[in-house]
Amino acid sequence: MSESKAVIFGCTGPELSSSEAAFFADTRPWGFILFGRNIISLNQVTELTASLRQSIGRPDAPVLIDQEGGRVQRFKPPLVPQYPSGADLGALHQANPEAGLRAAWIMSRLHAFDLHPLGITVNCLPVLDVPAPGGHEVIGSRAYGITPGVVAAMGRAACEGLKSGGLLPVIKHIPGHGRAGADTHHELPRVDASRADLSARDFVPFKALRTEVMAMSAHVVFSDIDPDHPATTSRRVIEDIIRAEIGFDGLLMSDDVSMNALSGDFATRTGAIFAAGCDVTLHCNGNRAEMEAVASATPVLSGDSLRRARDVMAAFGEPDASDEAALRNEFEGLMAAS
């Protein structure tokens, strides 16, 4: 792993092409991420994750996915059930806090039952963003609620459920995306709330879960902290807020470098991400020309970033002895009661 480049890449389809395999062998990404375009069947995904790891000669390389439930769910029926959204779980918590926390844990444990046998080892949840009035629906129903304490508690339960199933979570989108008034896939949002207000609300869930080993950044400008750069490319946000105030010392990955919230060509974007203090950059769409540009500006993992990446690898555990059928039945009962 000490030879790995500090990048996570996607691939274009359900099978790894010989050209992609050669590119990955040459660039040695630290990990990979899957999307709906990569998924046809469970056996096919198992073969794909094995091929990705074989291309770089690392049988333990992390393979990530966004399998939240609700509208962000890369595996869909009939391959896996349609899971409820974070807001659905939050509604259950509002009616019955104990049942809500149990449902958040079980749903993550069920995700692990779905994903772990396929070679997927990281699920990019929980969403710890706290929506605020005027916030864009890009977060919306993905959030557990509008109260920082509830979001933190539900997020912690979700993390524990994944870890009980042998997967690792990624807390996102640090230091908080809930106030953003635009979709970062398309444009750069600017949040003008004071640092004091952000500290009292938006940062709270991330501070509560700061000991998790991975986090994903927010492509959001916080004007009272750094008016010129989104968090992903802001050394001030990363050093003063994420590392110091929130206290997160895990592996910090960027949100997708290809999102239109970022500016400049791909090498420029990538350079800015690392200059700001991110440990790993994320490129999702599998576009070869973009990946080549990202790779050209991506360093080999070293120093604190290598230490954090090693901490991630050391954090993987074996699945517990949970009874899948029993948990599915319990989950259905909990959600039906809501």
C-alpha cells in the first residue's frame, strides 16, 4: 500500500476492460468505487471487484459504494430490497427513539449482508448533514433529521451496523452540507452562516463521530471561514475546522473531483485538493482522460495520509454472527410500525 497513489477510481461498465486493468496497474489507486453502471448481477459484481483488486495486485484494496437507501441506492431490486431513506428512519426515531436507533443499526447490518459477499468493503454512509431552511434537496430526505443530536445518534447506529457486518463507513459530507442552497454536482454553493452558528449545529454530528476512520468532504464554500474556496480545497477549513475543531484525524477523501462545484481542469482541481490537506481524492465516472489528468497530479500515499490509510486497513473486521432472516423480519416490523 505504500506504493499506492492517493486516489479512488471508478470504471466504466460491468466488466473491467484490458485497457482499464493496464491503467490501474500503472497508476496503482488506493481503492475503487462502484456505481449503478457497474451492476448487472451479484455474480458479475463479485467478479468485477476481484478483477479490480487483481489489476493492482492488492487483494485487500477497498471497494466503495454509495448504498444509503432511499434515492441513493446503487444496488436496486430485485438484486436487493429497496431500503428506506434516512428521513424515513428519522421519522421512526421521532415516534420511538429506541426503535429508530435499532432500525438504523439493522439497515446498515443488512447492507453489509448484501455487500460483503460481493467484495464491497466500504459503504459511503452515514449522511451526517443537518438540513436547514433554504437547503437544497440534494441532501433532503437523505438526512436523518434536522436536530444535530438526532443525526449524530442515528449516524452512530448506522456506523456500528456496518462495522458489525465487516464493512467500514464514511461519514459525509464533512464539515456539513445541510445549509447548501445548490447541488454540488452542478454548481458551487455558498453558505454565509457564521462560524458560531455552524459550530453549534452543522459541525456537531461530525464532532460526535470524529473517531470514525473515513470521511468525505463537502464541495461547499463557508464564507465566514474561507470565502474563496470550498471546504474540499480550503486549507483553512481542513486544518482549522475538520482537523482542529471537529477533531477528525481519519482518512479525509474529497467528494467527487468531477463535480461542477469545483473549477479548473482536472489536474488543477486535484492539485488543489491535496494542497488543502485532503488525504485521498475521489474520481467516480471512469472517464479515462479525466482519470489520467487526476493521476498526473496525485501523489503516492505518504506521511500522515499513509498512516491514516493504514489505520483504515487495520479497522476492517469480520462480520458478526447475526441471523440475516431474523434481522430482515425485525426490520420490516419496525418500519411497518412507523
